[in-house]
Amino acid sequence: MRRILVHSTANAAGQQAARDKRLAKAAEDLNKLTTAAGGRHYKTREKIVARIGVIAAKRRVTSCLRWTVTDNEDGTPVLAWHFDTGVLKAEAAVDG
């Protein structure tokens, strides 16, 4: 069986734009959650982790999202997150 692989710059550009949009929306949601952590709606670590799961699934960033929830000196949970650049580069390498 023979295969021909064709790289499409238009498809690659579209996939990159879609990924950027997806990451931007996820970052916006995660920044809101970071500020709300320890507040009225997200008082516990479990509630924060549950919300992270919802955001990651909805925005399809589960593979590249890295996060930690720690407690500050007051005992309130604090969220820290980032996107794994290695995973994002691997995804970008197969665009097109």
C-alpha cells in the first residue's frame, strides 16, 4: 500500500488559529478561576479541581494544561497553571 502525504499551508494556518483561539479562551477561564480560588464559590481544593476538569474538557486543553493547587498561609487554596510548551510544539509540528 502506498501513501502520499501532502502538507497544506492553509490547513496548517487554520489549525494554528483554532489552537490559539482555544488556548486563549481556556486561559481566560483559568485566569478567572485563579482569582476566584479561595473565594465564595471555590472555597475547597475539590471544587477548584472539578472546575479545572470542566474547563480543560470544554476547551480541549487537557493534554497541554499543567496545574497545581496549593494552600497559602491562611489555608485558602491557590491555583497556579500553565500550558506545556513541549506538547504545544508537538501539536504544531503535525499541522497541515
